[in-house]
Amino acid sequence: MFRILFVCLGNSCRSQMAEGFARAYGNGVWEAESAGMMPATIVAPLTRQVMSEKGIDLGDQFPKPLAWVRPDSFDLIVNLTDLLLPPEITAPVRISEVRDPIGASEKVYRQVRDEIERLVLRLVEEVRSRTTTPAPPPD
């Protein structure tokens, strides 16, 4: 199974949203996790709120450091920040910079959520097309 990791600074907003969408939309396509470069102490309440508006419950998710998820065990890491990941990470990295909504209004959280949702949907299609092999032609 394809493994994807979403990373942001605190693992409190962006990467948590991405993981939530990835689990909801990518079931059967991949295993998704998230982590932060400098994890916060909690998932931001507005993150949980705007995700629940989309019918996605982040449940018992909590911020995790990169070391806890073993970044090199993933097929793709999506970096949602403008910060570089540690140089010792050898897994493929895609940079998809998304504004950090921490401290911003609900409106900004919703904009960020919607941007991340579109990103995850594109990634699902991309991975699906890579892992789906066409059926052989009939005899």
C-alpha cells in the first residue's frame, strides 16, 4: 500500500487537515499520516471545527514529531510549509506550500481547509492512476 505523510510546522492545522481528507478520500489508495517539524501541544480547535463542517472527525488525532512517524518509511512526503525538511530524510518530498492559519479567523481556516481538500483530491487521483494497471485486452 502506498504511504503518504503530510508535514507542517506544528501538526496542529494544515497537516492534520490533510491527513483527515486523505483518510476520508484515499481509503484503499494509501495509508496517510501527519507530523510536525515543531509539534504543537494540541490540534487547534478551529481545525477540528472546520473539518467537522466537512463531515470529517479528527477523533483522537494529536500533534506528532517527524521522528515518531519514521519519514523514510513513506512513498511520498507532502511538505505544506515553506521550510525545508531535515536533510537526512531520503523519501521523495513534494512541496505544496499552504498558508498557516494559526491565529487567523474562521474564514481563513475554511479557505486553508478548502485548498488542502483540493490538493488531497488531486493527489488521490495521481496515486490512483499510478497504482492502477489497465486490464489486459480481451482475447
